[in-house]
Amino acid sequence: MSSLPVLLDAAGRRRSPAAMPGHNAGRPPRNKGVMYPADPPTVEEIVAVMRRIPVDRTGCGCAR
């Protein structure tokens, strides 16, 4: 049998210990220090987005 107390929510259902505050306290996240490469948009993607923006009478593409 487990030494953990049975955790119940307001409706009386069992709760996971992972749902409780402080569950991962003191442990670093799994992805700590992992570096992901930058994925900037290409010039073609930027031009395609800019062409889809409607231009109003003032020449501004912003919505008012």
C-alpha cells in the first residue's frame, strides 16, 4: 500500500499528486538547458503575409 494520502477534489474524486501545488518543487524542469534553433520566417513568407493585409484609403493596413 502507498504511503501517500488519498487526495480528493470537491466532488469526492481521487486527484493525482501531480495536480497538487509544489509537486515538482526543488526539481529542475526536464528541458532545462536545452537550446532550440531559431526558425525565423523567410522573406517569401513575410511578403506573402504582407500581401494579404488589406490596405484602406489612408494607405494604412491596420484595422481601426
